[in-house]
Amino acid sequence: MLSDRQSLILTGFMVAGIFIFGILDLLQNFVVLTVLTILFFTIIINILYSKSKNRNKIKE
């Protein structure tokens, strides 16, 4: 799905977004929350997919 480097970049964007929008007091905005939530779930789904993919390789 995503490479390790892409996952780190997405995580950096999410952290930077939370930091910047928190300082600007925009975290209550629906659009900002939606984008940050999608980034978060993309990272979590990628982690779970990578773990299951590695388990399948180990079983073989």
C-alpha cells in the first residue's frame, strides 16, 4: 500500500496539521477535522495492512 517513507511523511503532515491548526484555533472546523481524521485512518489502516502482509510472508 504505502512505503515506510510515505507513512512517515503522512505522519509528519498530520502532526504538523494538528500543531498549526491548534495554534490557529481551527481544530473545531469540520473540514480540518475531516482531513486530519482521514490522514489518521489512512496511517492506521496502512500499519495494519503491513503487519498482516508480514505475517503472511512469515507463514509461507
